[in-house]
Amino acid sequence: TGVWTGSTHGNDKMLGKQVRSVGNPADDRLTENVVVVKTHQPGKIGVLRWKNATRAIIIIRDPLNAIPSACNAKWEIHSQTLMHSEQTPVEKWIYWRDLHFDNQLAMWRKIITFWLDRIKDSQKRLVVIYEDLVDQEKGPFIAEEIMTFLGHGIIPSAKVPCIWRKVVKGSAKKIHRPRRYTPSYLNEQFDALIGNLTEIYESDLISDPNIYRAISLYIKNAGMAKTKNEKEGIQTSQENRGQMWRGPKKKGIKKLNHLL
């Protein structure tokens, strides 16, 4: 959108990407000098640093992609690679996935339910579907919707589509991590995912139209991916997974696990 945000993460490399894309400085700290503060809190620690928030933009992403993205970020930190530039090697993804899937799914759900419960007034929150935000056709309109929610006068509305294209489809995309493979899941993990999504679908949270549309889409995606898994015989048994890691020590895997 071209709006400079603070962050609870202090990620100067991602801020550098923003600077290169649009050309203005941003503050990566929790201060009053920014319009929006990015956060993944409360997370697994359950501590909320930005306690005075009275409005929120809640961005929801398909967990089939959000969970691998979390793994990629930890891998990049471990390997000291530029953030958002490298996908986790497939064997390391499988190992990390099986150790942390349940916890990651629980955190994904917790972040959504926490903010929807914290800010119940629909006029003070905006639910954004990530897949819409980065879509070539829908993205510019979603960016304009975000700017309207933030308030007029921050960025002229006529410039928002241009800024969206420059940031999302321009400079930022050029240094975003390439996808060498599609992250796989076990059937039991698909079942857990569909079960969690179904519980959200059957709850009061679904009254928000974007939550309804996103959860419906994610249930469909998980079901289709599971069907493809079964047809192609991708399922990895517990026994095979155990054999996979008996052999030479994989230092990267051990260190990656310790980062969590």
C-alpha cells in the first residue's frame, strides 16, 4: 500500500526490501511514529507487546502455505540467508513439519481467533485474505480497501494501485524466495487441518464474510491436496520417516530444530 509500518520483529532486511521498492525509510520498532505495526503475536509465547491496539487488519493465509513459510523463515535465519529468498531444502522441511505441524497449526488458529475475539466491532477490524492481496486482479482493490480502513490522506487513493504493483509485483517479487517444490503433508496432517478449519467454519467467527470465504476455500484446498496425495501415493509412513533420519548426522536439521 505504500504505508510505512513498524514491526514487532525488527527485520531490517525486509525493511530494506521496502526501501528499495518505494524509496522511503521505515521504523522497525514499536513506536508511535508508524501508522501500522506488523505482528504475529500472541504466538506460542502468548505475550502481546502492542497492548493498546483498538483497530486491526487481520491477514489470513492458507495454512498449507503459511506453515511452510514459517519453516522457510527459520531456515533462512539458520543459514544466514537473505530473508524471503530461499526455500527450505525438502528433506529438512519434512523433518521440521513432522516435529512442529501440530504446534504451528494451533498458533495459526490462535492468531486468528485471538484478534477476532479481541476486536469484535466489525467497524474496527478488516479481515484480508492473503491470496486476494497478492492476486493480480484483486490485489489493487484490496490495497485500496486497506487504505480506506486506515483513513484518507495517508496515500492518495489514485496512487495505491500503482504502489501495489511496484511493491507486490515489482521490486519485492524479484527478491522473494523461488519455489523449487510444493511442500507435502501426511494424510493425518490433512485430517487435523480440515478438522480445525471445520471447527472455525462452524463457530460464530464465520459471521465475517471474508473469514467465511477464506475458511471455505482452505477446506476445499486441503481436501483436494489430500485426494491428490492419496492418488499419487505421496504418503510417508512413520516407519519410513524414522529410517530417513538414521544415518549421517544432519547438523543443519538439529540446529534448525533448536531455533524453535
